[in-house]
Amino acid sequence: MPRPRRALHVTAAVLLALTAGATVADLARPGLADPLRGAVAQVTTPVQSVLSGWDDARVARLTQERNALAAEVTRLEEQLRRQRQLEDLDRATSWGDHRLLPARVVAYAPGTSPVGGRTVTLDVGSEDGVAEDQTVVSVDGLVGRVVRVAARSSDVLLLGDPGVVVGVRFGPEGGLGSVGAVPTPGLPPREHGELTLTVAGDTPVAVGDDVTTLGSPDDRPYVARVPLGTVTSVDPDRGQLGRTAVVRPHVDPDVLDLVAVVFVDRGRR
């Protein structure tokens, strides 16, 4: 063993013995070990300085390696999380045989923004094949429809925007209706995020009924059978032209992350 390192080990052993002695003395009679503790402090100060100086380069290198490993772990965790989300999304789309283009929400605009409408921006665009009036979904259900497309991004008008009305089916009988964010005059006020179902015919509506998209011609802007929400209450009959009910959408737009743009394969419909 080189002399400097051996000296450090011997010094450390002596300091350990002095510290132990001070601790025992302090337990036996408080205050008795004060002079000894002072002596230990005087000895350890220069030793700690030597040790820290002796190991600075190695500590810096190990710190750098640790930070690099931590960054790699974070990257792999995010990759694993994204893969699990994609698997969940693929399993959730049992409502249709469609191709999905995964996308990440990278920006949000409230309905009062100059761009018009309550929208989110995705990190995919025309270079990925995205076009206007395509359906956008998440693992929970309908998100909205594409309204603007750039080369590498696209804007999605969200379900729940005042200008969005979606044709739907509801309940076990598949009753027809429409869902929108603006209730007709005379209806009870809605809570944040709640939508209004307006029944098109005489089909009864009940709490717990599932609501899905009816679908659009050529599947634009909405493909059929996408889960939209659940009926949470039925409005009292106040002479409206059609029955109405409150729908809680499955998708919370405030926490959107991974979504998918729906591509319809005409040969597989």
C-alpha cells in the first residue's frame, strides 16, 4: 500500500476511535467529552480537506456518469410508457378496423384564442399523411377532428367546443341523437366538461347508457362506433322537441397526451 493512502487509513482509524470514545463519555456524563470532541474536530478538519481534495476528480467523473445514467433511465421509461400507451390504444380500438397514426399533443389553445375554437396541436402533419376532417381518438375514446394541417403539425378541434355537434347512437337499442356542448334554453346548467345529448326520436334514454359516434359519410369527420361518453342524468321533460340528457365524455381534454389520427382503409371496411 502506498504511504499516503496507508497514512490516511491509519488516521481514519484513529479518528474513529476518538469519536467512539467521545460518544461513550458523553453518554456516561454529558459535557465530559467536550474537550475530546473539540480535539476531534481540530484533527478531522484538515483530514476532511485532504480527503475531499484527493477525491475531487473521481467524484466529478462519477457524478457525470450518474447523471448520464439517470437521463438514459428517464428516456427508457418514457419510451416504455409510450409503448404501453400504444398497446392500450390499439386494444381500445375494437370499434373498427382502422389504421392509427400515433401523435403527441404539443400545444393547447382555448376557445378564446385567435386561431378559433378549442384546439390541441399534434406533432404530425401532411408529411405523415394527415388531412383535414380526420377523426382523432385516444385510448378513452373520441378526442375531436383535424381542422388545420401543416407539414409537420396539425390542429384538432376538440369534442366539447361550442361549435362541435356529433351525431351519436346511445343505449342498448342504438337510439339516434346528437351531442354538443351548448344546451338548449331552459335546460338545467351543465358542469364543466359535461355535454348535452338530444334524442332524435322516441327511444328512451337512461342513466348509464353508452354513447358512441354515429359516423359520417366517407367516415369524415367522424368514423362510426367510437366511444364518446356515458349518460349521467336525464333532463326533466319541459316541453322540448326532443328528450335531452347529460353526457360525461370519456376523454378529458385537459390531460391529453398520446392520441391517434384515424386512417380508414377502404379495402378493409
